[in-house]
Amino acid sequence: MLGGYPHLVVIPDADGPGVDCLGRLIDAGLVPNLLHGEHGEDARDLYQRVGPSGFRRLIDNELIS
């Protein structure tokens, strides 16, 4: 539903099920922007690791590129 929204950023869980889900989303054309954390991270882990301003910068960089 949101795949056509240009400001959508998908941050998948970096585990087996998360990667499988990401593949299905990409195949369906629903991932306009993608941000990966480190192995085993989910979006909350990434946020905690880089902090609020770092998280915002990562998302902004993904939307610009």
C-alpha cells in the first residue's frame, strides 16, 4: 500500500525471516528506499546504536540518494 510513497524507508530485521520478508517486498515493488543495520539488528537496535540524530541522518541520506 505504501510502496508508491517516496518517503517510505524500509529497515528490515537483519535475520533470516527479515531478509525473506524483504525479498517479498522488493519482488512486489514495495521498497522505494532501503536502510540496512548491522547483522542481527532491527530498526530499534539501529536507532539505539546511532542515536536519534544519527538515525535521522541515515534516513535523510537514504531519501536523498
